[in-house]
Amino acid sequence: MRLAFTNFSLKSPTGKKSGRFFLALFLGIFLFLTHPMLCQAGFASSTPFTGASWELVGEYPILGSNGAVQSVCATEDYIICIENFNDLTTEPDVVSAYYKNDTDADGNPVTQYSLAHQVRDADFAHANGMAYNPVTHEILVSGYSSPDASNYGCIFRLDPDTLEQKERIQLSTSYNILGIDYLPSTGGYLIQTDADGGYGFKLLDVSLQVVDDWGTYPFDFYMENFQDLCVSGDLFFLFPLTMHLGIGNFIQTYSLSQKTLLADDTVDFGFSDDITINEPEGLCETNPGEFIAIVNVTKADGGRYVQFYRTRVPYLFTVSTSAAEHGSVSEGGEVSRGEEKTVSYTADEGFRLAKLSVDGLYLPVTEYPDSYTFSDIQKDHTLAVTFEPVPTATPTPTATATPTETPAITQTPEPAISKAPASSTVSFSSVASHFAAFWKSTVHAASWFRHLASAGASLFARIRKADPVFLAMPFVLLVLILLFVLRLRYVRRIRRERSRKALEHRRRTYEELVREFTEDPKDEEVSIDELLLTIDELQKEEQKNT
């Protein structure tokens, strides 16, 4: 069931639309050069879903009695779905975020594909399609049909963090929008219209203006309608609605550059026997070549669920290698998913491996001296090496004794020695000891002068360099000395004050003793000896303080 878009045409914009065309062209070139997704090698086949196997990885109940999960997209951390709670009313729909990875945004471990949070506060019409824009960090939802006539031809902006509706924008008054996805190559979007628009595909720029209209879909494939679409590189995929035709499920693969349907592949999800009704609704790419499909199912007991199915299609990843001068490294290239790739490197003669960088992280060169192996490749990789000269052994200098200049000794004429009395004698040992002391003092003096000269030269050099620390040291010392002097003065003042108070107390005691003695000289309690002793102590204390 292959189709070709024989009547599709590219309509070049004219007039006022030419400015939008060149703006979209410029943004497309910019995103082509900067967007990281374009660094991936891509699919190993132009029909990647041919023979794909699917694995059930999650199942969650549908909340609305008439509800159905209609669309899905993937952000950096979440898989986000919208359940149209009731297609016959404008009741708020259910927006759910599931963990895309086995860790949350903060790196904490979580159960992959489990529910993270859920919001129900706005109506998104039928919510038939979703697209996540990583540049603007927002989600666009194509509303499709709605009982509210004002929703015709509209899309909705959704905050991927709060899951709240931000804005409603009407793109057309002549057709509704079935599917929508982001185009990394241009920064715009790809949409598919409903039957009113001939099920055609259109390219939008960043401002949501049509820049390329592929025309009407050649309707020669049995289907009831179309679901959401998913863009990956030059290909995009969608599920045609065939639920009531009894012909099974299909996934279609299209080429953006060729504007052609490449394949209609049957899809076998391997449903369990208790599933009576199934409807594939949407597809999103969670990692390069890894996809999640959402399927609404009804079981024999009447339970209604949305199921997550995962598949990994044949995919080629790129191993990029680079080397600095003075060595070589083997070439990288494209590697199929799950395979391994060994990269070897060799230094030129006289050089050795200095640094090894793998995916931006430096690894110990001792563990990987000549090669590195990428195992079970599931993403693009980079390897870079740096070489350095091998250090040559430098001979250790042998210490040689430096002759020390011996100060010349000037002989002075010996004074005439007069004969000493017979009782006084001069021994040889005493003369030698005096000479040794003289020599020692001479050498020490010379050494002291050399040290003094060296210190002076060092001082002069540091002053010339104007070392801030050196210049500040005298001021610091001066401040410390000043503080020490002030402290001494304060302590002496305190001590004087205490002595003065003690002396004053003794004087008062003396006056009381004198008064008691003069009043009653015969009083035995105060004797003249005690009075004199007290007076003597007071006088000594006063002299001491003075």
C-alpha cells in the first residue's frame, strides 16, 4: 500500500510573505548549525518500523467515562499525554506527565514511565496532536474537533512544567488540525489538516505562518482518519485510524525532503487476549531511535486503559575521533545500535599519550594507553587524545667543594719583649689559645658583616619592588607596640586606683583608732603598740605608692 504525493507542490511565497520565507530560511540554517539533535547519525533504514517489535512498559486507567488519551510528546524529563475527558462537552481535560527516565530532573531515582504529576484545569478541544519545542520550552496542542465553535482551527500553548494552558491561537478558519510536531531543522512545525483541508501537510515557520503547502493528500488508502504525527530527522511517522475497518493497525513513514510516503508497515503490539478494543493514538521519540506509542484499550471486563509500548528501531550512531599533533588516532564512523567500536591511538617517536577525553570527560591514560572501546553503543560518542614530548633524563649535578678564600694575615712586627722576672713564665699553649680566639673573632666579624650587607641588599630590593606586605609590616608593628603601651598604661592606672582605695581605707581605720584612743586612753582594746604598728604600715604603704 505505497502512495506517492504526485499532486503535491511547493508554493513559493510572494509579496509580504517573502520576508517570512527568508526569516524561516535563516532560522532553519541557524538551527541546523546549532541544534544538537542534528548531530545524530540517523536511522539505519528509510523504513525503520518494518518488522519492529513492541514491548508493553506501562498501563494506566482512563479517568473520564467517555475519555480517551489522544496525543503524546516527550520533553527532556517527561512523557506528556492529554486525555480528552469528554469529547461531547468542554469539560477540562487531563494532562499527565510520566517519568521519561529512571531518574527525575534532580537526579533522584524514580520508576521509569510512572506517573509524576497530573493537572485537570483547561479544555484542549479534542487534543489530537502535541509538539514539544525545546528551544522555546513549550508544548503546542492541535485541538481538532470541538463542540465549542471558537476552537475551530486552533492550537493551544501548554507549559511543560506546570501542565497549564497558556494561550489559544487560531491558525485557520477553513480547516482543523489533526497532527503537529516540531521541526528542529527550521524551528517551525509540521501539521496535518483534517478532511476540510484535504488531509494535507503544511510547514509552518517559527511564527506559525504557512511557508510550504504540500497540497491535498491522495486519498487511496483505506482509513477512517489520522492520528498525531511524529518527526525524526528527515522522516515523520503517523498512525492512520483503521479501528473499525478490521484490517489491523498500521504506521506510515514519510520523507520530508522527498514529500513522499515511504512505507505502510503493519503494527503488532502483541495485545493480550482480554483486550477487545484498541486504538493507537500517538507516537513520540524518547531517545534517538527509541519510541513510545500510546494505545487506548478496552478489556473484556469493561476496564478502559491507556497502554505504553516501546520499540527501538535500527539506528546508526556516530563515533567521532580527533587527535592533536605528534600522533595518530584511528577513524571513527557510524556504528549500529548495541554494537561496539574500538578506537586506537599511537604517539610519534619521542612523544607519549598525555590526555584522553571520552565524551568530554578525561580518563586515566594509564588504564587506556593505546586504545579505548565503546561498548553497547546507544548514543553518539566523541574521543580526543593529546600527546606530549617524552621527558629526557637530566643528569644530577655533582656537588664540588668551592675553595673558600682565607683572609690574608698581616704580620706585624713583634714588640720587644723585656725579660720578665724569674717568677713569671709564658707557655706555648697560652699563646696558641689567644691566637685562636683572635682568629675566631676575626672570621665571625667578617661573616657578620657579610650577612649585614646581604640583609641590606635584600631590604633595598624589596623597597624597590614596593612589596605591599613588606611596606605594611612596620605600620603593623607600630600599631601593635602602641596597643601594648596603651594596655600597660591602663593596667597601671587600674592598679593605682586600687592602691589608692586601699590606702584611703587604711587612713580611715587610722583615724578611727586615733579617735578611739584619744577618747579613752585606758581602753584595753586599742593599745599604743597597735596604734603605732598601724601608723607604721600606713606610712610604708604610702611610700610604696608614691
